[in-house]
Amino acid sequence: MNHYHDSLMEEDLMGGPLEYEMEEWSTEEWGEEEMGGPILPEYPPGYRRHFHSYQNRTSVDRAHDHRMGGFTGFAVNFLGTHVHRYMGVTSRDMDHRHRYAGWTERAMGPLGTHVHNYSGTTSTNRGHDHRYRGRTSRPRRSNIAY
């Protein structure tokens, strides 16, 4: 039995290593007058080091569905709010799995209790794919020191 697909890495999921930089914006660097005020809201210390859990079932296709679940990555600033990366592999049903990856939508609700919607389509396997959508849990804090 081949277990290669049971241990997929991020680069496998996305067709290559993901590289992106989170650029820090500072009104000290640009000056509030030049920028018309701060671009991003002031977040409490350690804010970026939060993540969310998620779980859902996929759409039914070819008389079956799959379970999905896991944890998002840490917060990434996005247009005055933030989003999170998520990726994984579905449960094994009908003797196969699907890969999935995406970005959550913007935060909804107050900072300490906000959630994110997410949706997408799994990879194609055995001639079909599945749609999915869901809503994350409230934020969880990392135990990494900031």
C-alpha cells in the first residue's frame, strides 16, 4: 500500500513552495500626513499570532462526500483587516482523498471574537472534485512568544 499521498507537504498542495512576504506598514516611515492617516488599524501585541480551527463536509459528488478540518495559518494583513491561509487533505472516502487550499475571507466581528468564511473546490481525483464552504472558529492564540 502506497502512503505517499497521506503525508503531503505544502509545496505538493500548491505545485511549488509558497513564498510571500508580509510587509510591515508604518506611519512613522511614511508620515500620517502623506498617507492620509494610518493604513491599517492598530492591533494589540501578538495579534498576528492567532489562528482558527475549521471543519466541514464537502458537497456530495458521485454518491459520496468528504470531511475536512484543521487549523489556519497565522493572520496576514489584508486591506485594513486580515485573512488566513488554510490547506489540507480530505478524509478518505470511496478509497480516495482530495487536496484543498485557499485563503479565508476578511474577518467578521470584533477583534477578539471574529470569524472568517471560507470556500473553494478540492483537487480533482478519480474524475471529480467537490465544493466546500464553512466558517472558522473564534480566534485561538499561539503559544509562541511574541
